[in-house]
Amino acid sequence: MAASERGLCFCELLRLFYSLFFPGLIVCGTLCACLVIVLWGIRLLLQRKKMSLSASKNGKSQMVIAFFHPYCNAGGGGERVLWCALRALQKKYPEAAYVVYTGDVDVSGPQILEGAFRRFNIKLTRPVQFVFLRKRYLVEDSLYPHFTLLGQSLGSIFLGWEALMQCVPDVYIDSMGYAFTLPLFKYVGGCRVGSYVHYPTISTDMLSVVKNQNAGFNNAVFITRNPFLSKVKLVYYYLFAFIYGLVGSCSDVVMVNSSWTLNHILSLWKVGNCTHIVYPPCDVQTFLDIPLREKKVTPGHTLVSIGQFRPEKNHPLQIRAFAKLLKEVTESPPSLKLVLIGGCRNKDDELRVDQLRRLSEDLGVQEDVEFKINIPFDELKNYLSEATIGLHTMWNEHFGIGVVECMAAGTIILAHNSGGPKLDIVIPHEGDITGFLAESEEGYAETMAHILSMSTEKRLQIRKNARASVSRFSDQEFEVTFLSSVEELFK
């Protein structure tokens, strides 16, 4: 073929490519430009809205600080962090306006604050405005039987949009782990954004569970038995982890609640320069006020569990281990009682409690197991004052406020050998033992039997060691580390 003919063919191919793809490129470019213009217009409107909202009664500009916490009335450890963070900021920045985005539409603002005082003994010094969100169902796990992580994360973007449309703050803090809202408030709302991470949405541990085809509450049995489905889920998890890292890196300030969470967030978000460990606040002093003595209020022993009735808390393990303990303690068995104390956020949690009751009946221990749901703080304190053992069974618990409270109250803690309890809490204090760790049903039963067989003096010494070790988790320590960590948001 002559050179001129080859050149002609090339030109024809170029024209064909041009005619086929150039119109599409123009359309795509036009759509992108339109999208940028629309987003910029929305941002300008939001900035005007922010300026009107930040004007105080005396006409001066007022900083608006908002927390995104859709379940602020749930009564768990994450909610205690919220109220203590608000209290700390109100002390340092009393002139600012404070907003909480919540989906608890069935209660009023005063009722939420009253609940915080009743459950946590926390009273705020300044007013708080609650922005009630109607689309909280978009982040409910029950709405997404498959691809739950992706569904909830996308749902949080729509929920965040609802929040942003009602109130545009100057400082936005996600205090419940909805990282996908961070770029929305930063780039569309023009806010300075921070996040307090209780538990990464996805972790390398979750990836290893799927990779090794191990069954778990987030990995169904039918997937573990199918190599193809396991590979598909692994690819999905890796893609989600990548996107999760991108949105998380938008945060100007990152706070994590434990060494375990820190390791995962550093691996995924890669923002070590603005990441800090801020241990969650535990009402240590209130529990330290309980007299430290061998607990002989009743002839037997009470075992107490503190934690919301969520699947990851693994309450069934507690009941099964307790039933195994009752079977093994045959010689002069003491009177033993297991009391499960926790909060119920919704109907799904209530259904889980019903399932736990049925499990107790199936194992024949229903007379020895009690459930205390959403109880007042004083009642919680009374139970801890009488308990001998505090139980915790969540695998890779991010921190474990209930674990700290049990130790401060003088119970002997038996926690899961992983996560925050292993790395930060149930560790030796000045070389002395502060509690126990276990993993399996047999391990829990054996360790409970060992604790109950100890002498009074030995148990008392472990309680003293545990109490001496928990001062680093006090409200005062939280306020200092939290305020120093978020200072960058207010410059």
C-alpha cells in the first residue's frame, strides 16, 4: 500500500473516531460543567443561609457548631461522647450556637436533654437546638439486606443533605461514624469538618474474615460456603474500603477512641497529621464513689453486662457461657444471676431482646437471666455496686465504656480478648492484674468459674488494681484531649 493510501486510511479512521466519540465528549463535558455550576450555585445559596443563621440577637456574627448524631437519644457510649463533647465546647466557646442533627422525631428537645441527664448524669450549661431529620430510615441496616455498608453509606449522604438544607454550620462534627457526610458538608456546605470515630465502617479485620471465609454477623454462612460469592464480596469490600478512605480523608480533624481504631483509621484514611486518640469519657468518679468491699449483699453472685442490644455485642455468647457455667458448677452451686443491661434504639433491637429471651428459655436458664432495658443511671449504678463480675463479649470492641464503668464500680471485668479492652483497658497497672480476657464460650465459662472460686482477698486486690487504672478515662481527661484536638477547627 502506498504511503498516500495509508495516510488516507488513517485520516478516514480519525474522522470516524471524531464523528463517533466527539459528540459524546461534548455532551459529557457540558453535563460536567452544568453540574459544577449547579453545585457552585447551591454553595452560594448555602453560604447566604449560613450568614443569616449565624447572626445573633445583638447583630454580631455567631459561630454555629453542629454535631451529626442521628441516634442521640439512644443512651449508649457514643451518646455519652456527644454530650460530654458539647459540654466541653460550651465551656470554652459560650458565645457559639450549638446544633444537633438527630432522627429522634418521636421525642422533643427537652426530653432528649432530660434523658441525657437521667442516663449519664450530664447537664449542659447552654441551650442546644435540635434539627430533626425525617429520613433516618435511610441509614437503618434493615433497609439493606444486601450490600448493607454501601446502602447505609449512600443513605447517610441523603440524610446529611436533609440536615444541611435545614442548617448550615460553621463547624461540622460527625460524632457517629457517617464519614460519607464529610465531603458534603466540607465542599458543598463550606464547613470546617471534624469526626470522632468510634468504629471504622470497614476494617482490615472485616476484610480478613471474608478472605478467610469465616462466618460472622457481617458474613453470612451461605457466602462462606461459596468461593465465588466470597471473592465477589471481597472485591466489594476492597472497593468500599478505598472509597471510605477517600471520604474520610476530607476531615480536617480526626479523633479516634482507642489504639485499635487508630491503627485502622491510619491505614484507611491516611491522615496521620491530623489524627488524635481521644479516649471516650467515662463517669469514673461516680462509680469510684461506690464503696469497695467484698459484695455479699445477696447469698450468691450477680454477673452484669452493659451494652446496647446490637448484634455485634454478641449477647448470645454471654447467655450460652452462663448456661455452661451453671452446668459445670455442680458442687454446692452458689446462687448465680446474669443481668443484661442495655439500650434499645429501635424495633430491631427490641426483636433481638426477644430472641435472647427465647435463647435463655431454650437453654433452661430463663429464671437466672434478667433484662434491664433503658434503665436510669441510678439503677445502673445499683446493679454495678452489687455485681461480682462484669461481662463483655464483643469481638474487636472499638473501646468499651461499659468495661471501664465495670472496673471503676469494683466488679471484676471479663472482656473479649481483642480490640480496645485488650489494647487499652484490661492491661496490667504497675505490673498488677486488672481483669480477665476470654474468647470462646468455654473460655468465658472457665474464667467465670475461676473468678468465683477466688478468695475474698484476691478478688478485692484485683478490684483495687482495676480502679487505680481507670483514671485516664475520666470526663476531665476527655475534655482536655478533646478540646486540644478540635482547636484547629476554630482557628
